[in-house]
Amino acid sequence: MKRRRFLIGMASVAGSAFGLPVRAATETGYPNKLIKIVVGSEPGALLDIASRLYAEKLSALLKQQVVVENLPGASSMIATRKVAGAPHDGYLLLAAANTVVTMPHFVSNAGYSMKNDLMGIAEMARAPGILVVSAQSPYRSLAELVAAAKAKPGSITFGSGGQGTTSHLPVEMFMQEAKIKLTHVPYKGVAAALQDVIPGRVDSMLGTSTSLQSSLQSGQLRALAITSEHRNAAFGDIPTFTELGYPAVTYNIFVGLLAAAGTPAAVVNTLGDALRQVRHDPGVVARLKSMGQEISNLEEPTQFNRFLLDEEEKYATLIRKAGLQPG
């Protein structure tokens, strides 16, 4: 039933025009009460920062309060399940990252399906991942780390925020491309992993530009490579994996706004119109860029949904090649 609602809703959105401003709110009566964006991370994380930045602007545009609720845990699956099972009326939304499409491949019963239970509205921001080591590490470049990993396979460790997360899968991509073996040390969140990487108890990790920025600026960490296609304006001295000979290691952590499948097209259009205006707000763009984040062209629901489904297929292939098994 939810699959049918998803297809009907997206067909309606595909046929609608997004050139008009947020007047759809008046035509449908939406919104006429508080809107909540559920975020599956702790305050201060990439998801949280971008969501709060958007929520403030959306409140003014929609003339209704838009608030953020942090519901961390289970690699954002608790938050995702809450929205996937919510009434499809646009009052409970999900701010999600790549884990929304990857976790069903790692958990036998994730409790939701991206295709059947959720629908994308727009991407709010995206950020590259940065591979780092402790400032005390003997590895001063990516080439040195690769050479050491090839000399003693499995001897070098990398921490992550958990199996299947945005700090895990890009390293799997790197290992496949570089033909090396690193030992994965999963934690319950990136912050915990970072606490062991800084003093060198764990050799390396990959995190978002947002989560690592202060530690890089303070000199506690050394950056080896960044996953963006081109050098990032906020981290211009960090070479890309492509520059260093690993073009397949191109990866962005996205922050998208999603709703329950079957949300009426008029409601999705209203939210999409408002999000488009926020995405082009100079203050928002500047704030995101200062943290190494960017705004892509994924601003229409049909476009963003296609992206999400393509990402799910891409990660399914990566996970299969890496031999990773669901828990």
C-alpha cells in the first residue's frame, strides 16, 4: 500500500511546476501547525547543524514554526523508522544522510524501506569526507599509509561511527581501490572514534569536514586526503583522493530532507519551493561553505528521489564486493 502511495505521490510531483513561490501553502492549508524535523544524530553533527540552519529559514517562509528533534541511535535508524511510520501529512520530516540507504543492507530488519516508506524532498547540503591520522602519526602522507598497509596487511586500524556509516563505507571504497587491507574498529558514533584517533590509539579514521574541522585547525590531526571531486574551498591544502591516484574514492555525505511515502504532492511542492529559496539564500550558502559543505543541484523531489535510489544501488554493489554481511 505504501509503495502505491509513493508512486502516485511522485507521479503527481513530477507533473507539477516548481516555478511558483510558496503560495501552495495557502491553497492546501499546509502548514497550519508546527513542523518537526527529526534528526538521527547528536547536536553539533553535520545533520544537526544543517537542519537547524534550514529550520530557522523555513519557519519564516512557511509562517509556521519548524523545529528540530534530535533522536540519535542505531545509525539514525530510530529517527528514520519514526518518520517512515508517521502519517504522510508533511508535519513530521526526516533529515537524513547516506545511512538512510545503506543501513537496510547491514541490518536484517531495518524497519523501513527507502523505496516503499520514504520519499525525498530535496538535498540541503553535502560535505566531503577527510581521511585523518593523529598529528603524532608516522604516516605523513597517503602514500606512506598505503605503503605500510601493503607491507603488513591488516596492521593499520581505522575507526568509524559504526558499520555501514558514512565514516565506514568510504574507507571500504579506498581499500578496494588501493588494494590494501585495514582493520575496522567500529564505535558508537564518530565522536567516540575521534577520541581514540587523536592520541593515536587507533591509526586513522574518515570523518566529515564538519566533525573534524576544529581538531584539524587545532593541530591535533593530520589530513591525508579528501573525498571531494575537487579541492574544497575551506580545506584547500588537503589533496583529493583523485589527485593521489584513487579516482574511484569520490564520496559526499549528503544531508537531505525526506517525508513519509504518500505525502500529498501539494505538500511536497510547498516544502520544495521553500527549500529552494533557503538553498539560494546567500547567508546559508556562506555558512555551509565555511564548514566545508556545499549545495548541489538536487533540489526537486523527483530528482532527489532518483539520486537516493541510485545511491542505494551503488552501495549495495560496494557492500557485496567488500563481503560485508548484515547483522
